[in-house]
Amino acid sequence: RRVLFRSQIANAQDFAKDLLAESARIFASLGQQEKAVEAGTDLAICYWRAGAMDEAAIWFQEALSRASTVENRVRILINKAIVNIFSNQIDEALELLNQATPLLGQIEDHATHGRYHMQRALAFRRRGGPDNLDRALIENAAASYHLEQARHTRYLARVENNIGYILMELGRHDEALE
């Protein structure tokens, strides 16, 4: 199954995959393991965007097995969870995010915390039902706080949009319009 992105340029993912694979090889040859892991994570994302889910899973697993910094481990877990959410593997996505939870205490970066809560919110929304939608609103509130602290206006706008959709699903139309 292919994941379609509206703004995707033809062959962009193939070009990016080539560049990232070469970057990962160069970083590894220079002994810069964590940079190679970062490139491998980005490569996994490219495979996912191109619809190659099996390859994406392999690259995520490879990156996770080699990551030694907390920041890289959390980034990989969050990104792998995104793939699971879009593949409707909600329980698996939440399990990955649960693995990231204890590591977040070691990270001060608000943008990372914001992305973590965004993905939890999305997973709960995809799960559906009033209780999960309420949990999604709580996670989005946490995401809003962290993204505002990080001054990440693009992701903050996404969160606000997601909150509006959840409020609509809950029948709270006046609040959704705000």
C-alpha cells in the first residue's frame, strides 16, 4: 500500500533514499555511529512514504538496534509509531510510544515531547470512541504546551487542527470552530 502525500514531488523519495543510504555509509565509515543511525531512520521514513512498509520496518529495526543515545532511540520509536498508526496498527503504535515514555524524562527538548504527545493523540483518535477521543484531547493539550515552548508553529497548527476535528467528532461544534 502506498502512502500518498499531496505535496510529494515525483521520484523525490527515491532520490532521498539514495542520498540517505550514501550518507549512512559515509557516517558509518567515519565512525559516526549516531549520525549513521539518524540517516537510517530518515531512510526508513522515505521507504514508508514510498509505500515500502517491509523495507521501512527493516530500516527502523536496524536503526533501533544500533542507536545508543536516548534522543535517537526516542526519535526512532516515535517515527516507527507513525508508520504503525498510518497502517492501522494502533496497539503496536501505542506500545512503541510506551517504550519511549521512560526515556522522555531524560530529554529536555520540547519539540520531541510535543511530537510524542501528537502521535499518542493521533493513535487514540484513530482508535475511536468517546473515551479514546477524550484521551486524544488530553494528549493534544500536552503536545500544544510543548510545541508552544519549542516555538514550533507548524506542528502547533497541526495540533490545533486535530483538536478541532476531535471536537467535531464529539459533537462539540462551537468549540471546534474556535
